[in-house]
Amino acid sequence: MPEEDLVELKFRLYDGSDIGPFRYSPASTVAMLKERIVAEWPKDKKVAPKAANDVKLISAGKILENNKTVAQCKMPFGELPKGVITMHAVVQPSLAKAKTEKKVDETPKKNVCSCSIL
């Protein structure tokens, strides 16, 4: 693939630091980008994804779906000549895991009501 066809992306983290920039083929999927983000995530960060599904990518105010390609995601930026596109990477643990943890944390509370008539 010619060098000029590659799309240059960087990923902005929650604290303002960046991962990248890296060059990707327009045929690369969002799922592939997320895997790279997990692999390149700085080890010194307090919040870190455990898997690619823990990462949400946001571009132009929209959460990107895993099956979309880079070419489909960069549409609004088509007029930028060889610019680096910044996407925001947000860590959000998977819902199934969060629901399980929530059930463990919630212990049934006894409703105690007492009335005293004097």
C-alpha cells in the first residue's frame, strides 16, 4: 500500500497524554485500533484497560463501532491534507463485569421500622 494512503492517528487519554501517532491502513477496523491501544497503554497510569472491549474510541463526538474501518471513521476529516487525526480513548469496563461486581457489593439491607406509642 502506498505511504500516502495511510491514515495517521493518535489517541488522547483521560489525562491529556497521547498514544501515537501511528499510521494505519484505511481498511483497519476500530477493533484493531483498540487492540493496539491496549498494547501501547502506558504502564504508569492508574486507570488501564484489561481488554480491547474496555476501550471506547470517540471521534468527532461519536463512539466508534468495532466493525467500522478507519476509512469510514475519517469521513468528516477528508479535507485535511496529511493531518494527524486525534481520537479520544476512554476506559469503560465491560457491562457484564460491572453488573457482577455490583451484585456482590449490594448486600440485602433489613428494613427496620419501630413505632412507639406512649
